[in-house]
Amino acid sequence: MFRVTRRYQFAASHRLHSPLLSEDENQRLYGKCNRPYGHGHNST
């Protein structure tokens, strides 16, 4: 008997940002997740 499997990989990004806060407050609160073009992760 044998098993056939598949492995998937994907990349995802996000940006945490509140329009109610100043740029400095957003940066302090969210750190690298507040970068203008997002912050990414690779998953398998």
C-alpha cells in the first residue's frame, strides 16, 4: 500500500493600520506590520 500526497505553499501579506492614529502611533503600535506595502509570510 502507498499514499499519494501534495504539498502546497503560499505567500500572504497584511498591513495593520488605523486611520484614527498618527503615522508615529501606528508605527509604535504595529511595528513592522505597519509598513506601507505590507508585511509578508510564507506558509507550507
